[in-house]
Amino acid sequence: MVDRQEALARLNKEKEYEDSLADKLGSYFLISLDSIQDLSDKEKKKLKESLSIIQEDSTRHSYLFNQLVQLVFKDESDNY
């Protein structure tokens, strides 16, 4: 078990990673796919679909991490 501070630090680190991943997917990888000439339109479409799923999951995870952080703040115990 970890104390509240360590639990919050771990959750925040994971949330920052998820947020960074979602940002990179949206601002770089999805936009950059169109400039890759060696990929067919079908391959680009498939990659965009897959990356979009990852991005949506990452956004959902960020929301869930926020809920976990709130739970840790509200919970009076020190065992997480």
C-alpha cells in the first residue's frame, strides 16, 4: 500500500502520460499520415481509424484518472 501523496503522484504521472499521448496523436501523427507517400489511401484510412481509437481511449482514461484523483482526495484512509 502507498500513502495519499504517493498515490496522487502516481496518478498524476499516468494522467500526464495519457494526456501527452493524446496530444501527440492529434497534433502530429494523425495530421502527418497524409504526407506519407508510401501508404495507400486504404492504409492511411485504417491507420487513422486505429489512431483515433487510441486517442479516444486516452481521452477517456484521462477522465477516469481525474475521477481517481478525486476519490483519493475524498477518501479518508491512507491505504491505496
